[in-house]
Amino acid sequence: MKNKQLILVKRPKGLPEPDTWEYKTEAVVPLQEGQMLVEQQFVSLDPAMRGWMNETRSYIPPIKIGEVMRAGTVGKVVETKGTTRYNKDDYLVGWGGVQQYVITNGGGYQKVAPELADLTTYLGVLGLTGLTAYFGILEVAALKKGEVVLVSGAAGAVGSVVGQIAKIKGCKVIGIAGGKNKCDYLKNELGFDAAIDYKNESIRKELKRNCPEGIDVYFDNVGGETLDHALANLRINARIVICGAISQYNSQQVVGPKNYLSLLVNRASMKGMVVFDYESQYDQARIQMSKWMKEGKLKTKEDVYDGIDNFYEVFLKLFSGDKLGKLVLKINK
Amino acid sequence: MKNKQLILVKRPKGLPEPDTWEYKTEAVVPLQEGQMLVEQQFVSLDPAMRGWMNETRSYIPPIKIGEVMRAGTVGKVVETKGTTRYNKDDYLVGWGGVQQYVITNGGGYQKVAPELADLTTYLGVLGLTGLTAYFGILEVAALKKGEVVLVSGAAGAVGSVVGQIAKIKGCKVIGIAGGKNKCDYLKNELGFDAAIDYKNESIRKELKRNCPEGIDVYFDNVGGETLDHALANLRINARIVICGAISQYNSQQVVGPKNYLSLLVNRASMKGMVVFDYESQYDQARIQMSKWMKEGKLKTKEDVYDGIDNFYEVFLKLFSGDKLGKLVLKINK
């Protein structure tokens, strides 16, 4: 049995080139006592992966050169040896990385129920992106009913859930996304009050038109100019959640928000978050979000591509904006 | 009786030129029923004055062209007519502006006790700068014992009080100031644990040397590069208080903090403040700070210059860094 792996072979500068990774195929070694062989089915593609490739220490250590590319995965236990934490045919989510098979004692993996939700959902709305949205908007922003919420990357895996939760909580929600398709999706399918197409519209003018009263909460997935537009339109006591900055991840020189003194004038705050800090509350969040999904209040969309060999092409879609919802790569049938 | 006034005659770009203001002298008109004539003695000079001169609305409206230059003042009631809120010979603090006399019904003025503290103290540590320091470090930063505190503009009216309160609360305190004199003052007179002379030392290197463990609270009075150095050295759950940005007030293009993503990695926050929000708690803060002053734990320094005609020259000291402590202009004897 062969395991095809994607190995990080050099640290990229800017947008990664194809030679950032190499494929390696090796035989799957026999299991030891207590180990399980997981056949990985889906790999999660997330903007955060770009940060993990840098040498600088972030909230988790960098991926080492020569290591399998780190990624969230969902897969099935196909073989066990001795007493193991999970059983044959269990489905597990964890940090399996971009490879077809993983041998593990189960540490860091959680069992999921394929009969309750599609497997890809456990990488999306019930996975780290959905949980990031949930804790970001409810805990970090401490959202209150009736507030005006702006979210960027609004059609993405995190942003789309942020906006829908804000609607569930009785807020006015404006999304920023690239292209008419995405904006139509936000308004017509997800119930956003307004959507701004940053590729074809002026964010400044559309903010003035759609929320002349200003913004109470800005959930930032993109950074750059968009963050400055949000800062220029804050209400008193506004909160900005810094969840990501996809416009900056491939820049060698990050652009800082020149309007940051709006925080002073408006007694506003800008706060960073990392979802791992909420691990003890994941289960209750998943229960709540599953309930909303059943009630039809929380819709999800996964953009699933096929084949480990297509990793690079699909990875680029994270930064080109050429996707809708959660980006997933199918690794095994 | 003549009243000499300083009038704002044009909106400056960058550092104000002398022709930004004009002097005007007019006769003091007779009092009406309920009015008092206040002979102003001291005018407070604060970096915030630069912001009020811009046309854009901030946390208070801009000073209008043709109006007396707005400033905090302390003065003495020299004449009253009928039933008045305060009595002859009372000392009042308020927003008298840069002029020798003010006629008022007392709205917005508070009575102070010259026998308890020097009059200039009511513009400094017991005035808005001291109160800004008090609420900024204790309420906005929610300082905890044993934390590492960095403060910029540390020898200034706000920064020097921030650092001393942090010492009183059992913290490690590092100040950033310009020049050896100021740094010696911070270490030897105010009890700071360390002081970084940004004019002659590398902030980056000195931060690594003096607080290799990182920063829990950064109290920012200056913005610019210094804010970026602080961001690069945050600990988990750090708080940045945005109180001012004196390095940027005369820039036509504010430089944003390019290291702001450190907020994300460190789950840190950056929060703006305006002291006026704490008005209901001013009295209790003044009582606490007077107590610390009596105990010798809170020292103050005012840099007092003489003569309304010298306003421009003294105003420039706000931005040249050529001062120690609170900057005050004596207007009448």
C-alpha cells in the first residue's frame, strides 16, 4: 500500500510557486500496538496555511522544511492493531496533512458522525472555519441584537457563517465579496441585507449608501484597504475582530491600517483571535450550529475539488477569490 | 479692561505655521445677570489641540475659524453679577481657551482648591492628562499586578502618570522618551524600571534587552514606528491603549501599524479611549491621585512658560519633545 504525500521543500516569498512543494510516495509501514491507519478522504484548504509556511513563529510553530504540508483532514480508520482509541470504520477529523494515509494513536483526532452531516461539513461549518466564525462573532465581538455588522471575505468559509449568525441574532448584515455571483449568493441565499462587490463597486460609496449610520462590528478576514474603509465608518464603541488578512498573506510588507486612530475617536477596539482558545466550547458550538442548520437558518456550501495532484491549483483559489464557501480537496474515494 | 485673545484664522496642514492664529484685543463687556468674569491664569497645552484644529469631526467638534483657540484653563472669578454659580475669588477650571478673560455663567466649569494643590496641578495630574492616564491604565488596559507595561511619551503629562500608577500597582514599567535627561528622570525620580532613549538608542534592541519576556500592556501616546515595535513584542492577551499619536498629528498621511497582525497571533487588543467618557468618576480618581501625591508615590512636574504672546513658541514644544511633564502657559499674573 502506497502513501502519496505533499512535502514542503522551501519557504515561499509572496504567493507560493509550484516548486514550494514536492510529492513523495512511500510504502505504508506496518502498524505498531495501539496504532490505527487512517485513509484520508478530504483535506481542508484554508488561508491560514500560508502563514504556517513562514519561518516566523505564529500561534503554532511553522511547518518544517521536509515535513508533510499541514492541513485539517477527515478520514476513515481502515486498520487497527491491538487496543486503539478508535475502531475500524470510525471517521476521524484531525491534522492529517496533505497525504493519503496517516498512522496515528488517535491523539488530536476526534470521531465524527457521517450519518449526521456530510464529511466535508466537519471541515467547514462544524470544523475550524465554522467554529472561528461562531466564537469570533459571539464571544470576541460580543454581538448584540440590532447592531450593524460588516464582514469581509463574506462568501468564504468563515465570513458566510459570521453573517448568517449575525442575521440569526437580529442584526443588520453587510457583506463584502468579489464578483456579482458571490454578492447575489449572499443576498439571495444567505439573507444578508446588502453585499458590496469590491471588484466592481466602491467600498467607500457603498458603505455610505448601505450603512450611513456606521458599523458596530467589523469582522475582518482580509485586511488592507478594506480594513481602512471599515475604520473610517465606525460607530462609538465599535469592535473589530481581526480574524485574518488574506490580502496581506502573500505580501512581503504588510500594509498597516492608516485609519487606526478612528479607534481612539470612537472608543473602539480591534482584537485578534485564534479559534484554538475555545476548544473546551467546541462541542456546544457544534450542537448549536447543527440545530441552526436543521432549521434552515444556517446554510453551508463546500467547493470540493478532486485529487491530491491538483493541490497547487486548488490552493491558489484561496487567494484568487475563485471559490464559493469552504474549499476542500478530495484525496481518496 | 482689555482681553487679549488668540484666534484660529486658518486650518493648518502639517505642523502649524505662525500665521495659523492671530491675536485680537477687545474690551471686556459688562456682565449680565448670573454671569461671572474669570481672570485666566494658566492655559493647558496638549497634543490633542492639534486634532481639534482639523476640519474633520473627531470626538468633539473642530474649533471654528474665527473662534478663540480652545484650551483647558484655570482662573479666578474677579467679578460677579447677581446670583452666580460660583463666588468672587473662587478658582475655576474649564475650557476657557487661549485668552486673558472669560465671561461665563459657570457651565462646564468646576471649582478647585488652591490650598490643596498648585493651580497648575489642576491642568496636569488632577486635570485631564492625569485623569486620562488613570482611566487609561486602570480601566481601559485593566492592568493587573506583576504585568509588564510599556509606555511611550513617558516623560510627558500622560505617560509619566501612567508609569507611576503602574509602579504603584506592582508592575514592571519601561518608558520610552527622547533624550538622556528625560530617561534619567524616569528612572531616578519616577522609579521606572527602565527607560529607552528613542533619539539615541534602538527601541527594538532595548526592548529585547529590557523585557525579553514581552509586553502585557502598551500605552501609546505616539503611534508610528514605536507602535510597531510594541506590536512586535506582545505577550498573549496583551492590551494596547491608543491614547494619542503625537508622531502622526502633523502628518498629512498617517502611517498605519504594519505589525497589527500581532494582535491576531497574540489574541491581543488595541483599544481607543477618550477621557470624557469617565466624567462621572473624575472625583474619585482625583481623591486617589491626591492621596498618592501626599504619600510621595505620584510625582508631578509642570513646565510653565510665561505670557500669552509666547503661545506659538510654547505650542511647538509639544511636538519637538523639548519639555518635561505637563506644558502650561501663564496668561495673567
